[in-house]
Amino acid sequence: MPEPKDLKPRFVTSSGLELKRCYAPADMGQWDYEDAAGYPGEYPYTRGVYPALYRGRLWTMRQYAGFGSARESNARYRYLLSQGQTGLSVAFDLPTQIGLDSDHPLARGEVGRVGVAIDSLEDMETLFEGIPLERISASMTINSTAAILLALYFAVAEKQGANLEGLSGTVQNDILKEYIARGTYIYPLAPALRVVTDIFAFCRDRAPEWNTISISGYHIREAGSTAVQEVAFTLANAIAYVEAALARGLAVDDFAPRLSFFLSAHNDLLEEIGKFRAARRLWARIMRERFEARDPRSWMFRFHAQTAGSTLTAQQPNVNVVRVTLQALAAVLGGTQSLHTNARDEALALPTEESALLALRTQQILAAESGVANTVDPLAGSYAIEKMTDEIEAQAREYLSRIETMGGMVRAIESGFVQREIQQAAYDYQQSIEKGERVVVGVNRYADNTSASPPLLRIDPEIEREQVERLAKLRARRDPSRVAAKLKAVEDTARSERNLLPAILDAVKAYATVGEISDALRKVFGEYQESVVI
């Protein structure tokens, strides 16, 4: 019988990992099941951090939402909760992310555009009106101003009569990836890391069930990294946070159980499943062997996943529903604890209510109709999956070793190494699309210029004027001397070694604004100046 001919000379994953035609036991070498895979809920957690996983509790369906004013976003949250969403995920506008009030000249044109505008406790109260924070899990995608927004959230919870010790949720608080991939930083790296670890310490004492950080590979992947780089750079950032916390005098098992992660669910189904499994195993080994954590919860890589926004196309937007479904399937088969599914129209605008509901229904169908939640890690033992898991872990380890020789992740960021690696990967990926080596349906193959655009969500420009007006009224009726005293206390605390969170919490309760508190910290910390990466 003649040798069958392949359609192309090389088959690779979306990240460039070479794929064989077929995998067999011989491909696994000295692979040991007990050591490499083991059982769900047992070290090294390759097969999942919980023994029953979705048989005991489904992943949290946490649709990321926020736009315009707090009032509009509150309506969207209540609608999604009424439709079966099981957790909130808050998107903030750019001024809020970088510590600017809505009336700041640099905020003009950006208020409420890519998330909700939050200037003060008044806005936060409106955002969560009618939503009992003690009974829901909330996630806030916020970094440079994480301490301020967390204080605002806690202040609202206290006003509702909630006990902080029982609050469940996550604050992203991952500043290092801002210098790598997003750019919404404010302060230089050292004081920025101090704020991160102050949150660790405050929540250890006051809100022990709160996830104090969501270390994000998602934004690294969205910037163009490979799957291997996503794992490696995410864990390198995590190592830097652990080292910073230890340097601040925290014991590893006092904060590590509340570390959480955030990864992308990209297009290549098998590679993504292997990526999630490799990240879990590698983190467990790092925490037990390198940092000598003794609490098994410190070894657990608990993660939220979001389908890959960068893969969505403006062309034939309905096809994005298929992409998102496959990506969500990879996250579920990979054992995610929480999931956001992107809407079909997100390459064009923020999602409409209709498209957001369809994205939520995608998760619900996976949970209720597909059967994939009925057994834990059903692809374990697949030679292809196990080989992929091993290869991703091995290559991620190589990156971690290189970063270690540079002096750690902070130094690797300051030198531009991480940024250059991601830029090269993004360039290579785009080149493969332009050359036709990688197919993007509706873009470089199967194009259809007749497909109509769906109805899009438009942000009313009037929202910005109304937000600025509300802010002016707040400034006029609050106690200015009290605000000034609380802001001075924030500044004084920043000059000391005391934890910043109590002073920030007092300031937000006095209705000091996000911008004012950020400015108080700017006076002490200064602002980060990005180095040019060539």
C-alpha cells in the first residue's frame, strides 16, 4: 500500500508546536502516569484541582460587562443574573483604569467607552444597587487602581451590612502584565508591587475568602504571545509576586492559597487543553519545590478563562459564535473554575444585550447538554494530549530558566526581553495569515462580502456630560476638609511602610475620588516612564 500523502508538509499548532500524524505509547518515553498525570484533586493537579470538578459544582459563568454609567451597567448585571449568570465581572473605562476622574482633560472622549465610569463611592453604590454582594461572586478587572476599587467595593459591601470575611470574589491586581502587554500602569514597578502586596496582607486579615490577584496570561496572549509564552510569562509574573510578598514579610501559606490566574482560551482545541494542564502541573511544582509551600491550597492553579477576543473577526461576525464555542469547550475540558464567553459582535463594538445573552447561553449549553462536565479531565491518557502537556511544560520551563538568569521577571520586563518575545510571536502569527499558511475563515479564505453587520451597541456621548455633572455635584456637597484630611493620610501612609488599604478605605468612605487618591499616591511614587523596546 502506498504511503498516504498529507495535505501539507508540516502540521503545527497555533503556537508552532510540531504535530505528528499519529501518537502512540512509544512517543511518551519514560512517562509515568502517577507522577505526570495522577488523579484529579491530587498533586501535581495535572487533571484538575478538585476531585469531583463539575460533578460537584459547575464553573462560575462570569460574563465580563460594564459600559457607560454605573446605572446602565447595573441594569446589564441584573439582566444577566436573571438569565442564569452565576458571577459578576466588572469592566472599567480607561480613565478609571489609569486613575483619572471623568472630568480630567485626558479623560475626554473615553468616559464610559470600554467599561463603566467609576469616580467615587457614589458611583460604586449605584453600580451594585439591588445586588447583594454577600450572595454573589464578583470579579473586577482593574490593576493600577486595584487598591482603590477594592476599597470602594468593600465600602459598598459594608453599607449593605455584609461581613468582609464572607465576601467572595477577585480583584485582578496584576500590574506586571500592564508593563508587558496593556499599558494601563501609573507608578514605577517597585511601588506598584508594594500596592499589590499590601492588598495581599489586608485581605489575609480582613477578607480571607477574597482572591487577592488574578495573574493574567490572557492579555499576554491577546498581545500576540504563543501558548508556551502565555504559560511561561504568567508564571514568571506569579513568581515575582510571591517573591515580593515574601520580601514584605508575609509567609507563603498565608497568601498563596488566594492567588488565582486568568488565561486565554484560544482556537487550537488540543493545544489549549494541554496548556491548561501544563500550567497547573508546573505551578504546583514551583510552589512546593521552589517556595516550599506546605498548604496544598498553595499549590493549586485555580484559573478563570476567557475566550480569545483577538481571534474574533469583523467579517462574518456570526461565525464568531462557532469560534467562541470551540474555545469555551477547550476551557471546560481543560478544567477552568470560571469562564467568560465573548459575544459575536466584539470585533465591532461592545456586545449588545442580545449577543451577550447568546454568549451566556453558549456556556449553559456546554454545561447542561454537551455531557463534557460529567467526568473530570476526560482526555487524560490521550497520547496526543499528554505529549502536548509535556512539551508545553518543558518549553515554559526553558523560558523560566532564561528569565531567572536575567535576574527575574522585573528585570526581564525592564530590559524589554518579554515584550520583544511577544512582538516577534505576534509578527510571525500575522505573517502566517497573510501568506495563507494559516486559515482565518471569512478573512483569507471563504470570504463573503455580502454578509451584513449585526446591530451594534453605541455609547451615547451624553453619558460623559452627565457623569461629569454628577461628579461636580458630589464635589460640591461633600465635606472638603474631611476629604483633604483623608487624602493627606493616604499620602503620609505611602511615605511610610504601613499598609495603604486602611487609609484608602477611609478616603473612599469620605467620597474622595479615584483620581484624587491616585494623585495622592503619584506625589509619593511618581509615574512610570516606559522604555522604548526595539
